[in-house]
Amino acid sequence: MSGSVRILVTGATGAVGGAVMRALDAAGHRPHGVSRRGGTGPRQHVWQVGREEPPPALRGPWDAVVHCAADTRWNLPFEEAERANVAPLRAVLRLTTPETHLVHLSSSYATGLAGDVTSPSPDAYRNSYEWSKAATERLVHAESARADIVRFPVVMGARADGLLDRYSGFFWLPTSLCSGAVPAMVAEEKALLDIVSTDDVAQHVTRLLAAGAPAATRLSVLGRGDRAQPVAEAFETVRAALNTWRAAHGVPPLDRLPSMTPEQWNRFYLPFAEQHLGRAQLLRVTAFRAYQGYLSVTEPFEVTHRVPDTALVLHRSIRRWAETHASAARRVPRPWRT
């Protein structure tokens, strides 16, 4: 695909979309980006995708559309998750023609509890985000004959320096460790935490566009697969990254958290502790519960494209988070008391 083609990137100011824009620029393209608030530059546009009609500059035709936009919150009501993730894809599909190469970015967790995206039932997924991403994949299969679907797990920053355009999602962990909101490492003993860099996703998208649209819908799954970091090791990588930053800034180091399985936590510790916790502590525990499913994945994802090791990516990304969120990274955890 030459640099003269028209490429549209949605979610262009987000963590992944921003990296995709830079990778396409580096490859000689001149992509147009769209986001809710817009970015800097003449090819950045404002569009509330799925909530309003597109501005005239976005009405195509497009040779390629890379759909990165997504609301990754796990706690949305299902109706709102549909408006946040499925409705925008419907709007984007209306900008395409049979000749448009659609690259739809999905999630490795879209396969939910059953291991595939076929079920429309919310009960087949851990949360509304997984359900909505599965729904978008089914929509791509139904509406587009020349599409790439790209799944990937937890996203960290650039391999060189951990840079992210937006820190969200997984970065609840360093925030919580520094504030003391996480009382223990609650995870299955053999759990894996698969991670990719934004570079991995952006470079893969660039290669897909260079190769051209597939004859039929094609699935790529990026990740480390069975070589992903164990969760316990990933926790220690996060703690080590925070402590190197804290040492450089005269802040006491974070202690290692006690570890236990979800069954131990939910069956034995939590029922006893809940009656003694204050309101703020209960809110923290409730919020933390939403992440337990992701710290209990013991079966590795089957990947089609194995990315290089990501332990250093995780370390650099957490250090970069600390540099850009210094007030949060400086906090000293308070002990949990009744």
C-alpha cells in the first residue's frame, strides 16, 4: 500500500491509536486520525463516533480504516458498553466500501469464559467490556468481507522508553500499590499475565496494511502465549520499577504484598474482614474484585504472532508512569486497620 492511499485511524489520540498513527507516518503514509476531542495537526478530526454524523472531511471513500477506538472500562452497564464499543463500529462501517481494508482492533479477552466470541449472552463473559468486544468481532464477520481482526492482551508502552499516550486500565495496579488500596496479591499460583507493547500492535497493523486486504476475514492474535510472565513475577516487576523510581526521589520502598489465591481471599479472609472495614476500604475491595479474573488466567492465549519478551517493557512503562504521575507514585501506603 503506497503513501498516497487514504487511511483513517479511529481513537487516534489513545494509547494504541497514537502509536498506530506514528507508525503509519514513519512508513510514509499520511493517515487521518479521529477522536472525541481531536488531536493536533491538520489531519486530526473531532468526531463523537456512533453518537453523531461524521463531519464532511471523514465521509470517504477510504482505502483503509484502522478502528482503534474503544472504551476499556469493565464496569459499564451492558447497554452503555454497547453504545461505547458496538455502535461506534457500526458508524465506522458506514464509511467503508467493499474495497476498504478494515483493520479492527479487538482484545484477547473477547473470548470470555467459553473461549470464543460466538455467544451473545452476557453470562459467557467476565464483564461488559469482553461482551462488547465479542459483539464487535461478530459484527465485523457479518458486515465486512475484507477485514483483519487483531486481538492482543494487556498493553504497555513503547519498548524503548515505556511511553504511552494515555495511562489507563492496568495502571490501576501501580496507583493502588502506592496508595495501599491493594491489601494482597490475589491470584492463582500458576496465573499468567500476557502483555504486548504498543509498538508490537502498531508495527503489526502497518504490516497488514502493506500486505493489503485479505480475501476473507483474517484473525491475528498477538502476545507471548505460553511464554507470558507469571502474575507473581509481573507484580514483582511492577514493584521493582516503582521502588527504583522511589529510591531516586527519596521515597520509602514498597513492601512485598502477601499472596493468596482468589478462593482463599474470597472464602476465608474477605468474609471475616468485611465486617471490620471502613467504607473507603470496602470500596477499594469491591473495585479490586473486578480484576481478580484477569489475575487468575492459567491457560495461555493461543497466539498467531508471538511478540518479543515484555518484562523490560513492563518495567519501563511503570517507570514512565511514575515520572508522569509523580504525586501518585510518591504516596506512602497506609496500613489496613479496623
